[in-house]
Amino acid sequence: MLIREATAADWPGIWPFLRRIVAAGETYTWPRDVDEATARRLWLPGPPARAVVAVDDAADGTVLGTAKLAPNQLGPGDHVANASFMVSPAAAGRGVGRALGAHVLDLARAEGYRAMQFNAVVASNERAVALWRSLGFAVVGRIPEGFRHPSRGYVDLLVMHRQL
Amino acid sequence: MLIREATAADWPGIWPFLRRIVAAGETYTWPRDVDEATARRLWLPGPPARAVVAVDDAADGTVLGTAKLAPNQLGPGDHVANASFMVSPAAAGRGVGRALGAHVLDLARAEGYRAMQFNAVVASNERAVALWRSLGFAVVGRIPEGFRHPSRGYVDLLVMHRQL
């Protein structure tokens, strides 16, 4: 796969699986019925945020996944990055999330960030938690019952962090 | 003092001390040179956010402090409130922060939130940390060196939380 900066032309390849992931309501603190214009504004807000896509370079350039990088806070907190990731369910098991994670960590270093923080990793999303741990993140906070999971009820949200 | 819903007419009474607090760069993760239009949009974004002011009912209605209440996350995370507080330095020592805190906790309960979370309490802001502890909040997370303090260098940010 190839990972490159996302362009406006990539949105039609992102929206179908992003919508599906958000609608499932298991991993993202977005409105489950988010409309396309809002989703696009949230995912591709423009500078200082950056977005990348992982595309299938052996096939037709299908978008396999996408990631967003942005300051987690503003002003005196803007040296800590935040990042978000969406992988197409059709591309599960191909290492897209890990490749995007490694890429975005490098990108964040290149942009001058000193650390990266995730604010709301759903504790029941065990694959994501394990992936981020394997990429050097530690759990630095836990919001008790911060997330309403559609089948598990209230579950915790984790704050995860690593220095860069 | 009287605490009531903020209106557009309160902004001229809020902006001078809000600007001063943000410019000091010791407690808020906002751009220190925030312009007035951005500050107003951040502080008074409209529903579902709520804003209140504490005014001096023994004098001329001077704004002593203000607080903002909003969902901390969207969608499956929107049952947890976030709140922010600004107290005019001219009104320090009068219990304005505590009164606003208690008021906003009641307001959050009335709005149906299940918990309240602060994402970025500057660890060196010891009075704020002590106030929130006395109002029932616990530290549930710590972001190492998440804040660039103008005189203390990098200091931690605390995530604080309480059930409602």
C-alpha cells in the first residue's frame, strides 16, 4: 500500500467506510448519523490539521484507510498532537492501521510535535488499544463509563499518550 | 452575586478579563493572542453549549466571572459534560469560581449529563486543582508536559472527572 497526503479527490473513497464506522457507534465519539458535509469538515478541516490516505497501489488506488493529525490543544498545548484513524472494514487484517499509525508518528515528528495523545480510545476496542500499545503508547487516563457502546452499555474511554 | 445565563450583551463585560487570562498563558490552552471574534465563538458557540455569568448584584452588574458547559465528546460520548471557567482577576478571592462550579454542576445535572470532565487542568494551577477536588472531582489522567508554562516550562495537564 502507499500512504500519501489526502486530497479533496479522496473524499468519495473515504466517506463510505467512514460513515459505516461512525454509524456502528462502537469506536468513535461522533454523531452516529453524521451527515456527509459535517463528516468532511471534521475529517478534512485543513491546516494546521493534516490528513493522509493509505491506498492500494497494487490495484486501482482504492482507499484502504485514512488518518488525521492535528494539535490536541491550542496555544500553550499545541506541541502535543492528536491523531484519528479509520480503516475500511473491507481492508481489515492487512496491517493498514499499523502502517498508518507508524506513518503518522513520523509525520508528527517532522511537524515538530513533542508527543501524541488520543483522548477517547474506547476501552472495549481491544485491537486498537493493543495496536497503540505496540506502537509505544501508554494509558495515561481513564474516563469511567465515558462511552455508550451499542451492545456493551457504558464502557470506559482511555487517554493514551507517547512522547515522540 | 447572581449567576444567570449569559447573553450576547454580556460579551463586552467578559472579553477584557478573558483576554487577560488567555494572554497570561498560565491556565488556558488557547492561543495567547486570540482575537476577539475567535474568543467569542469559542466561549459562546451556542447550543448545545451553555454559558453563564456571575454578576455583582450589589453594584452595577459587573461581570465577575463566566462559565461554559458543553458535551465533552459527541455521539456516544455526549453524556459527559465539559466545563470551562474564567474569573475576573479583579474579583479574585470572592468565591466566584466555587459558586460558578457549583452552579454548573447543578446545570449539568439538569441538562441530563451523567458526569463532568475537564481535559486540560494545568497542574501548576494549584488553586484550580484544589477547588475542583473540593467540588468532588478526581484526577483520572495526567498528560506529561502537556502545557508550556511561560515561567515554569513544560508542566503536566490533568484530566479531572466526577460523576453527577
